[in-house]
Amino acid sequence: MTKTAFADLCGVSGARVSQWLADGKLDGEAIVGHGHRARIRVDVARVQLKQRLNITQRLATGRAKLDGAKPVKSADEAQPIEEDIKAERLAQLRHFNKRASEEAALRSGAYVKAADVQQQYGAVAARLMSAFEASFMPIANAVAAARAQTPADILRTMRATWREARAQAAKAQGEEALAIPVLVDEGVVQ
């Protein structure tokens, strides 16, 4: 049927149907054709709207008839809306519970913020480069003292000196890591 006829069937304005189309509330199989000559496939459109409109959007006009029934007026007819409200409330509670669970996992250390990890990787890389550059002079002194004659002798001396420098850097980093508290939550150390 035409958009205007579908709007009359649902008890809304033609502009509302156009808005549903623009917002993607109606799409795909619910639309036959293109442009202003497009038609609405009623059964598919009703299913899409029931799935995609939240309860407040359904009640905003107070008269959208998505199931083909008359607008809700009596207490007996209000039952489906109450069920929809309960379903939306349950979905909201599940969302809040999921968010609370994720926040608890974040605080416990199960999750970390990507920006914090990137910052820490940068700090680790900077410390490694500093440790490497600090070892240049001891390596140069060791090579000069060894009076190595071949490239293999020089490489052997450099590796031995680097191992010593690396062990000292690892020890310092280990001590620093042990000084970090297990859990830090909003400035409170636990």
C-alpha cells in the first residue's frame, strides 16, 4: 500500500512514516520500489516497527496501531502496552547490570583502558631505550679493555657487557614493579 494509506492504517501522519523510512525503522523487505512511488508491505513493516521502535516512540503519539488494533483506550486493552513496558524495563535492567559487571571487571584489573595500555607501552619503550643507551659507554670500555682483534671477539665482549647491563636494568625494573600497589581505585590504594 502507499505510504499515506499505511500512515492512515497505523493512525499516524504521512510525515511520521517518512521519518520511519529515513531513520531506517522501515527498510529492506518492507519497502517495494524506490522513491516517491515506493509501496509499503504492511505485514513486514509492522513487524519491523514492533522490533525497532522503543516503547516511548510507540507511545509518543499515543495512537500508533502497529498490530492492526484500535488505539489503546480501556484498561483491558492496556495489557499489551504494560507488557511492552515491563519488557523494556527488563532490557534496561540487564543493560545496567552488564555495565556494572564490566565496571567491576575494569576495577579488578580484568579489563584495562586501551589508552592506559598504550601509555604504559610508550613508557616501557622509553625506559628500554634509556637502558640501552646507558650501556654504550660500559660496552665501549669493555671492548677497549679486551683489546679484541676480530669482529667475533668484539661481538662476544659486547654481548657479555650488555648482559650485565640488562641484568642491572631488569633488577631495577623488578624492584620498581614490586613497589606498585596491587589495585588503585580513584586514588585509594587497596
